[in-house]
Amino acid sequence: MAKMVIHREGGQTIEISDLTLDEVKELAGLNGHSASAHPAAPSLPKKIAVRASDSDVDGFMAALTDRAKTFISILQQHPQGIEANSLAPLLGLNDPRQIGGFTGGGLAKIAKRFKIKMNDIYKSEVTFPNKKRTRMFYPGKVIKRQPLQMEKPAV
């Protein structure tokens, strides 16, 4: 059995003994900050339907950093895909694992702002040919359709 001790201002102490753990949890929820004895269920974020016409590809392309533009240009030049070990040096990265931080942290934030799904920008696939891990990057439909409006890096 559990014991609950409440310390109040002025040195007052209230001790409640012989409670089950569930009873202690229930009492702990009644701390004066709640309107009811039962905590409200957390509200789930409302899903907003985004139509394809709501995305702003031109705005997205204009907001890209130089490295992101280089990434898109490289993917456009490699419609059949490019392996991460080959892609990393072209982006000025020391290790292929850095691509994930670049695409997830930087590119994803910009894409979200313009209501573009990351799968529409690029796709990534991990395979194990000959028991060796290989990660490939492929252009998504936005990159395939978007005319190249930036300088092509030397590949």
C-alpha cells in the first residue's frame, strides 16, 4: 500500500496512508488546478486537408539555400538515383550520414512552409546488396517536373 504526504505552507503536513497506487494517482490529480476529478483527454491536432493546388513549388524553389539548390540540381541530373556516398561530397559534406540532417532538418522545414511533401521532393531507399548497406536518393515528382532554374554544379 502507498502513502501520500502533502506539505502545505505554514508547516502543515497531511498524511494519507493505506492507499492503492491508483488511488494515489487519482488524489494527485486533484491538486486544485483542474476543473474536474478526471483529467481531460489530450486534444489531437486537427488534420487539415491540403489540396495539391495549395502547394507553392515556385516559392519553395526560391526559398532554398544554395546547398539545397545543389541537392535538387544533382537529383535532376541523376533521374535513376544517386548513392549517398557519391552524393555527400557533391554537397560538400564529409560523411553521407550528414545528408539526413541536411534533408530532414533544413529542407523539410522549408517544404512544410510551402505545403510540399518530402516524398514529392526526393525519395530515399536503403538496400543491402552483397550484405553491404547502400542508401540511394531519387528525385521526387516536384523535382522531375520543375525546370532547372539554378546553376548546375559540376558533377
